[in-house]
Amino acid sequence: MPARFTVTTPIYYVNDVPHIGHAYNEVATDVLARWHRMRGDDTWMLTGTDEHGQKIMRTAVANGTTPQEWTDRLVESAWKPQLELLDIQNDDFIRTTSERHKAGVRIFLERLKETGYIYHGEFEGQYCVGCEEYKTPNDLVPGTGEFEGQQVCAIHSRPTETVREANYFFKLSEFDDRLLALYDERPDYVQPEHVRNEVRQFVKQGLTDLSISRNTFDWGIKVPWDESHVVYVWFEALLNYITAIGYGVDEEQFERRWPATHIVGKDIARFHAVIWPAMQMAAGLPISDHVFGHGWLLVGGEKMSKSKATGIEPRQITDVFGVDAFRYYFMSAIAFGSDGSFSWEDLDARYHSELANGLGNLASRVIAMVHKYFGGTVPEAAPDAEIAELAERAVATAEAAIDRFAIDEAVDAAMGIVERLNGYITEQAPWVLAKDEAQQERLAAVLASNVHGIGTAAILLAPVMPTTAQALWAAVGGEGAVTAQPIHEAHRWQGTRTVTTVPPLFPRIEQAQPAT
Ligand SMILES: [Zn+2]
């Protein structure tokens, strides 16, 4: 039976304007899913949108519409087009306003009520509508400007509202020991290490029960046994990962797909690695495979944000550099798990040195030489041992890197082949060999080595640059879809031995940054 790989993005907050921060998460998750599909794993990629809560209700009203019409519009005009733009191959898209999600949430809540993990209680706290969560005094900072003299939300710079509610609570406080045991027994459950340490530290300080319902507004999923309450958006949103795969409704699909791996920004790792596993424990579910908290994209040293001047839409980049270069840049330039700085200068420099001069130039030179010296037929010669070994090692390195979520290292391994081949051509100087009748066998081996290496690199790069990889693959005589190749055996590929032509993959770009 093939290995299961279910991987999820967070569900994106529907009111946000999609920017390259979301795109980064989407592309990384897509690369992992594509990689596992090429291994032959039973792969499922889930993404979607988070659509309930007070803030969405308020913006819908402010825009003269209903919350449902408002979220429908945003999903269709912003979120789904972004997935398409970025060539994301998600298998499913879940909306928290969908009937299947609501049904699963109700089943889950009933289950938790039966097991005694939900109770009714009184609560007063400082609530930030922007964050949709209660704040502790530690979360607040002194306000400035019109809010001078008041305490404000550190993220939204606005005062919180004092909210007193009689709510339903989840007994989160009962789970700290079991969570700590989980982190100890499964050291790879939360990754990377610094996120795991932070989560562990947070739980060690002790957990308080979580208010999981609201009765001051009604844009949400009603608590099944008390329709005057809606379920707290965060609590409900986390359940998308199971409602999308048939929790409580389609047991066969659920058994097949669960548990999943969650790829999230480090700022929401706590929800995914503390509250979410506690909910799973309370409901008697197997715990998620992994929670990986990646870093932030920084622009000019600041976290990417639509509310600040740093928000960049992916289209601004893809219009100039193309989708594959966009995907390549963010997957290779930033160590996955660390923060990374985006700049137009860095993107432009890497595009030209690594893609145009590195990969594009290599492919066009090699193919031109196979045409010129062998009439377009790849000579029947074994690749040089050095190149054959390099290709095999690159595959093993990339495979191991993907299992550690080190996407950037997997890309590096593939590009290591390209870099070496460019040096190898210079050293071997096939144009010199071609002039010497006695060197024909050597010339054949050099070009066969190059074709072998490019084919291997094309397979390894397919999850990151699907269109480019397919063009490279076809050009070196690969048959069918490059994505049909087993990626863990990329160095064993056999083609038709007929090269075609390679289209210009990475045209030179004169003005990288759009005029503002
Ligand atoms: Zn806030």
C-alpha cells in the first residue's frame, strides 16, 4: 500500500488581501504535495478559507452586503484565482461556510460534550475584534496617537473591548501533561526546533480553559445544543482539517486521509500544536503527523502585511518573472523554517544567475551541441562516473531533505547538478573535442553525461517549477509527463535519446521592479 501523505495549508482569513506571505505558504505546501505524488504516495493537498467571525460580519455590513455574499465574492475573486495563478495543485478547497464543514463541526462538538470536555461558564476578558481572540494583559501595549493613555492590541494598535460572556469552555487545562508527553515522544511532531521549543515552553507554564463560543453576534456555526451561541472561529477553523476529509460522515475517506501534516506560519503554530492536538485527544482522534511552522517573509525588515506598505501581490512578481521563477525563488532563497527577506534586487540577481545563466543556458548549450555534433541523437555512451554519481547523490540528498521539510536543500541538490555541469562543460570543452577525430568517444560521453544530468535535474525540479521542468524534460528526450517519473529514482531515467529544442525558458529582464 502506498504511504499516505495528507498535507494542509492553514485556511486563509477570507478578508485578507492575498499577498506573497500567503503565496509562500501555498507554494511550499504544493511543492511537498507534488514531491510526494511523484514518489507514488497516496497524496492529498487541502487548502481553503476561514470565513466566520465578527470582523467579517462587520466588513460585509460596511460594504452593504450579507456576510455570505461577501465571503463568496472574496473566495471567487481573490483566493481561488491566486491558487490558479501560482499553479497550485490542491486536491480540495474547504470553506468554513460550507455545509460539509458545519456538519462535521456539529458532530465534533457533540462528541466533546459527551466526553465531558465542554462545560458552561462565566468569563470576562479583553477581546480584540481584529485578532478574534481574548487578550491577556501581556498581549497589550500602550497606545499612541488617538489611543494615547489606553492599552491596545500589539498587532492591531487599537483598544480591545471588555467582553463579559457566559460561554462554553473547552477543558484545555487538562491536557498539559499529555501535550508535553507528545512533544517528548515524537520530537518531529512540531518542527522546526525553535518552534517546538517555544510551544513546549508555552505549555509548561500551564494552560487555561478556552472559551469556545460567543453569543454577541451570529455569523458563525451555531452550538448544536444551544443555538444562542456560535462556535469561536479559531476552534471551528481548526476542524477544517477533518471536516474536509469526511470526519463523522465518510469514515472510509477519513481513515484513508487522516492524520495530516500541517504547514503553517510560525505565528499560528501554537494554535496548531497546542489547542488542536488537545482537541484531537479529547475526541479520541489520532494526532496529526507534523506541524511545521515556517518563517515570515520580511520586506525592508518588516513582516509582510496588507495593512503596512509591505504588501506585495504575487502578480506583481509573476507578471515580470513568470510563475516558475516565483516558485523557485521563494523555495530556494529562504531556508524553510527561518524568516527570509524579500527584495527585488535579490530576486533579479538570482533569476539571472541561477535560472537564466545557470539552468537555461546549460540546457540550450547542451541541446545545441547534440544537434550540431550528433544530428539530434543522444550518443549511446555511459555518462561519466563523476556525473552519474553526482546525479545519484543529488537524488538521495533531495529525498532526505524533503523528509525534513528542508525544501530549500532539496532545490539546492537539484541545482548542484546544474552548477557542476556548467563547470564540467568548460573543463571538457566539447567544441575542442569535436575538432579531433580521435576524441569522438570522449565527445559522446561528455554530451551523454550532460543529457543524463539535465534529465535528473528536470525531474527533481518538477515539484518546484512544473512548466520549466516539463520543457526541459521534453527537450532532452524524456517521454510523457515529467511528473510521472518516480522522483526517488530520478537518476535512473531513460529517454528516447532524441533531443528536440528548448524554448527560451528565462528571458532576460531589463526592469525588474515595477514602476511605482
Ligand atoms: Zn488584535
